Amino acid sequence: MKPVEVHPHAEAEADAAFEWYWTRSKSAALGFDAELRNAIDILRKSPQICAPYLPGTRRVMLHRYPYFVVFRELPHKIQVIAVAHAKRLPGYWRERI
């Protein structure tokens, strides 16, 4: 398994989504956090099973929440580029690559 590096903006996106859910439902926020951790665990263990996305990236979808994790596999690490909402501005994170 390769180490996972999370881009600071991706971390901020995850935090903002968590906070949004937290203000509405603590259980929803905790569920979001658990699904996000599971998605990162999947991409850490088996990045190749995740769907190809925009050039040079892959993504893994969260199941119960409208978010996905965009990442790329580099020779010695996996870089999480975005924790993106599925219905907002596709590809807004491209400058992070």
C-alpha cells in the first residue's frame, strides 16, 4: 500500500461538508465521515479498481452522500486532489494537479 497525501483544499472540502451535515444531523455527519474514511481506505488498498475520471485521475464515489474523492496514483504515493460534490462544478479542482 502506498501512503495517501491529501491536498489541503481537499481536506478543507471534507471539513466543510462534515460541518454542513453536522449542523443538520450529527448522525449524518458521522456517517459522511465514515464513508469518506472507507473511500480513502479503498483507494489506498486498490487504487486500480476505482473508476478513471478526468485525464490522469480516478475517483471513488461515496454511497449515501453526493460526494466523490478525486485522486491520482503517483509512483510512491496516492494524492487526494478533491472531495467534490457530485452536482457542483465538475473539474473545478484541475489546477491542483
